[in-house]
Amino acid sequence: ASQHRLWPEIDRISMEQLRYARLGVGEGGWQLFAEDGEMKMYKREEEVNGMVVDPLKACHVVRGVTGHEMCHYFFSPDVRMDWETTVEQMTVIETIADDTLVFLQVHKRIWPASQRDSLFWSHMRQVPDHNDRDGHDIWIVCNHSTENPGFPSNNGKCVRVSLTVCLVCQTFIDPPKEGVPITRDDITCKITYCSVVNPGGWAPASVLRAVYKREYPKFLKRFTAYVIDQCKDKPIMF
Ligand SMILES: O=S(=O)(CCO)c1ccc(-c2ccc(C3CCCC3)c([C@@H]3C[C@@H]3c3ccccn3)c2)cc1
């Protein structure tokens, strides 16, 4: 991947998003807008050219799965349609490396806005986490809009959104007694999901804010439940 023309951008944005995800929600005007057990969802109200682009930051703690497993299922095109219910079509239009793909997705239309599509690179990597006392690695998936002359935006019926998304996961293990193998009961995964989606064309602010408020909690709950269910009978992927 390192010789691909997009690599410098992929590397820079992935690391920027990792730092951004690890910033707390104490500063920066984040407002808590949804809570469900361990899941806390924050947003900032922002508009660009009159369009709602409210950044979102969700923090969650999931027991019984590792950060590697969370990122594996989030990244994998093979299972995307099993959990991503707001997408109508998904295509991998370029394979930059086994951990870096370019996706084209057509999203389900949200009335009265016109249908959207998204074209983005998706990169997964493990980041050694030196400054955390538990010393557990961090896994990240970063999705960021990109252009491709073969798939021009706003040509057909869809308005092209622009997005930057990251899923940052850190695994914590309660070590069982000496010599006792680790089970899923000893594992906890701390997740930070960040996203900024620019709708790409005008849509009523009230409608978009209602969509964001409804869809994001559903989205994260569904995804994490899917990973727990997929992993429960499988060997642990550390
Ligand atoms: O995490 S991902 O990378 C997973 C890969 O699929 C991702 C998540 C969400 C989106 C997304 C795309 C379009 C829209 C809107 C904008 C105007 C009309 C459609 C939204 C709005 C935020 C709301 C939303 C949130 C969650 C799920 C669906 N809808 C979100 C794209 C990628």
C-alpha cells in the first residue's frame, strides 16, 4: 500500500482521526444526545454552507469481543450488508491493499432528501499503544471520502456525500489466574466511533438532525450486537 498515490493521505488522515477520537468529550462543545447502557453519543451542531454536518462521537464498552474483531467486521466488505441496513448497494471499486479498500455505497433514500451515495477509502490498522498502562494495542478503521474519475459524483440520481469516519477500539483483558486460558468473559473492548457526514447537497436541517438522532444509535447498537453474535462461538482474534 505504501507506494499507492493515496497512501500519504490515508496515513495522515488515519493518524489524525486516531488522535481526534482519543480526545475527551469534556472540551469542544460536545453535547450528549443519546445514552443506552454503556453507549454514550455526543454531537456538535455545525453547518457548512447552510448544510447540517453535525460531527458525532460515540463511546461504548462492549464485553466479550476484542478491538481486532470489532475492526475486522467493520472493515470487511463480505459482511457489510449483514449489519449495515442503511445501505442499498455496496461495491469495492479498488483494492489498494488487504487492509485498504475503496468502497462505493448507495445509501437508502431518506425522504424527502434525494438518494445519497458515498465513495471512500477504508483503511484498517493496528497501532501499538505505548502510553496506556494496560499496554493493549489499539485497532482502528478509518473511512474517508475520495474521488475516482470512473465514478463521478452527482452524475446519476444520487447526491454524493462526503464523510470521514473512524472506529477506534482498545481491548482490555482481566487476566485469569496463572496458567488459566483467557475466555471471552475476561475481555472488554472500549470503542470510540467518530463521524462527520456532509450531505453533499441541501437537505432540511430539521429532517437531517432527526435522521442523525434516530439512525446513529440504531446503527452502533446493531453493529456491536452483530459482532458479539458473530464472535461468540469462535476462537478469540486478539
Ligand atoms: O460508518 S460508515 O462508514 C459504515 C459504512 O457504511 C457510514 C455511516 C453512515 C453513513 C451515512 C451516509 C449518509 C447519511 C445521510 C446524509 C444525508 C442523507 C443520508 C448518513 C446520515 C448520518 C445518518 C445516518 C447515520 C447512520 C446510519 C445511516 N444514516 C450517514 C456513511 C458511512
